[in-house]
Amino acid sequence: MFTGIIEAIGEITEVLTRQSNREFYIKGSLAHELKIDESLSHNGVCLTIEDIKNDIYRVTAIEETFKKTNLDQWGKGSLINLERSMKLNDRLDGHIVQGHIDSTGTCVSRNDKGGSVEFTFEFNEVFAPLIIEKGSVCVNGVSLTAFAVNKTNFTVAIIPYTMLHTNFNSLSINNLVNLEFDVLGKYVARIMSLKTQ
């Protein structure tokens, strides 16, 4: 379980393909604080630490993960938002994030507002019931507030601190991002769908 508050940025140093799986070697300041078998959010994707050597650790992604995420675009030099799992005695600064990506979205606009940057993302209409105006959404592992929400688009505003401390500063139009919609909304949608059956 995560909060969507990014702790560090990691850089992919090597990618190895093992049958249908892919191993990612990631260099970052968090490496010395990690332990094997720990869960870590990578652009919102929960992956398990398998090995650690100095400031580089290894994770593996399976075929199913590639179907719902942007991991297929990760290569040597890619910058990844990182967050360790939450502690139960900590403040919940973001929102409840599971690390289970629902879908990818596409960046369709990036506008500098002179103090913040607004990004608009397009997503599959099937997920429209799971996002609301001023509701929480997780984009590449970052807890954000959505606005200008419609059936296939939503916008978020990124403050300067977040631009500096996440990979949003390298995000461009047509880039794919990982989306996780609010888990509370998913349960409400599920309950309502059962009532209509």
C-alpha cells in the first residue's frame, strides 16, 4: 500500500529479457534503505526487490504487468518515480494507492501556467465512472487531484516542487503514463453495478 508521495527518482541502468519477463536494474538513493522481498512503487507499479548491490537493485516485471502499464517503454536511462510502502503510523499525505495499475493514459497537452504546469491525459472511456471532479487519481505513482474531468480526459496541475522531484519534468505530449483510479471509487462502482443486476 502506498500514498502517492514520491520519495526519489531512480534511473534504469540495464534491462534484461528472460523469456516473457523483463528484469530492470535501477540506480537510486533509496537502494541502501531497501531490503530483498520489499515492495516498492515504480511509476505507480508495485514491484518486488529481488537483489541489491551497492546503489543498484533489481526487479522483475511479468507479461501481465506489461499489458496494463507503460513498462514496455522503459529502457536504459529512463527515470522512474519511486515510493516505499506506507507505514501504518504515518500521516496519509496523498491518498490510498495500491500499486495496481488500471490502465495507461496518454498525455494530450502540457501547458505552463506561470507557477504550475497543467497536464491533460486521455484515457479509455470504460474507466470514466472511476474518476470525479476534484477526486484523487494516481499518475505515474503521483497522488494528484483531477479537474476538467469528462468521459475520456482529465487535467492535473503540477506545482514546482513536484516538477522538480518527479519525472513529470520530462513528460511530453503523446507519452504514456500509468493510471490508478481511487480504490474507494472502485468499490462504490462495484456495489452500484451489483444493485442493477
